[in-house]
Amino acid sequence: MPKPFDASTKFLIELAPEDWLRFLKLPIGPSEMIETDLSTITAAGDRILRVNTVPPYGLHVEFQAGPDDELEERVWEYNVLYTRRLKLPVETTLVLLRPFGNHKKLTGRFQVVGPAGRRVHDFPYEVVRVWELPPEVFLEGGSGLLPLAPVAKVSRAEVPQVVQAVNERLERNHKPSEAEQLRTATFVLMGLKYPKEFVEKLMSRNVLELSSTYQALIQEGLDKGLQEGLDKGLQEGLSKGLERGLEQGTEQGRTTEARRLILRWGTKRLGALSSQVEAALNAADLERLEVLADRLPEAESWEELLAE
């Protein structure tokens, strides 16, 4: 299942691959992102970096924000498949974005030992614990690392100063479209560590609301929340969709998103809607739409849904 921050972290690799190679102390050369379809074992194809040094090699950077008991086994499996697919040695790095229960078990080496004590598999990988590194590592490390600075080894009191430093570099060194994407990536990553209201205040809510990338993430969050929830039941899906999507939207856009949600999932459950139903939904305010969203899982028709 793609993680909420996947788009942002992949963008950081694509934007400035040399920044990451330098940060990881790997040989630097012309590089390209490779679409590697592992859909037989993952929910979506992953992408890795091919570095055309002499000899060439691959780099797989896996970002992780929470516990995963099978993380080592998973990246080991990916490494084997990527190596086979590219016909190149592939370096694997785990970038841990925040502390979690079993992060200390990730030692940088995954071994499988047979019954006679012989190592059947021995897989080394790199581990980066972002919160253990000073923010200067990311502030001075180039564009691809910049959004990680506020989630590095920074106290709550120091965050505003670090965010200011990030914004100064964005304004000074990047064209507006690129700065927008980096600012959004910073916002997304900060959301893993700090409360939403705190992040919005520091990052300037008005600037974020004008960001097309930010708006796309709102939409993606809504759709993903609904889809994940539908796997566990429509009611949970609606709640999760509202929480992840609507709660993040601007006040002006929340009514529009609630109406879109009911139209989309109501059509799937109750069938095509009449012009009268559509008019009633268009006339409903946010409070009414939220009531309808709560009713939707049990309603048998549009008429029953809209009954007072």
C-alpha cells in the first residue's frame, strides 16, 4: 500500500539524485530513475535510481515512518528482484523518518542462518535515522535533502528557525514551481512529527492553499482514505475519507468535497441519481452533507437517503 508521503519522497530523489548519492557517500555519476514494476508482490510499482558510473549500479531508497515487522525481509526481497531486473548490484538504504517501536532492530544487516549455523543469506543495507542527524546536514545537503531539515534533530522551539532557513533557500535558489513542490514536501514530512495546526502556521496556510501540489495531495488523501476504508466496510471508509480528505481541505472547499464524496460513493451503492436528487445535494450545506454521509452505508435508495 503506497504511503501518504511516497509522492513527496520520490520527488526528492528525482529532483536531485546527486544530493542523495553524496549524502550516502556513494559514487556519483549520471543517473536516471527506473520504473521497476514489482506489482506481483506490491500494491504499486516502485522506482529506483540507476547510476551510470563505471561500473554502473542501482540505488533503492526506502522511506519508513512506522513499525513494520517484515521491513528487513521486504527490502531484502526487493533488492534481489531489482538486482535481477537491472542486472546490476543494487545498494539499499532505509531512511527512517521518525522513531518507532522496532527501529533499533534495523541494524544494517539481515542474515538468514541455516540449521548448521551457516549463513544462507547475508544482506547489508544502510540505515539513516533522520531524527538523529543535525538539521544542518539537510539544510546544506542540497535541494533533494532540504525538506528533511525540520524533522531532523530539532527541538520544538528550534523548528521555526529551521523552517525559516528552508524558506529562505527555496526563495533564493529555486524557481517558483520547484519551490512549490519542495515546500509541499516539507509540509508533508513535518506532518509526521508535528500537529497539523502547528505545521500550517509555520508553513503559511495561505501559501499552501494556493499550491496545486498541496491541493492534489488533499484529493489523493481523500481517495486513499475512502479506498482503504472500503476494504474494511463502507462506514469506516466514509469516516476515514472525511477525516483524511475533508479535514485537510480549505473551509471553502470542504462542502464541495463532501458533496463529491456522496455523489461518488452514493452512485456506486444506490445507482444513478435523478436531477431532483442532484439538485437536493447541490443545495445542501456542509452539516447536511455530513449527516447524509453517515446515513449512506444503510440507505437502500436515494429517496431514503434524502428523507428528512
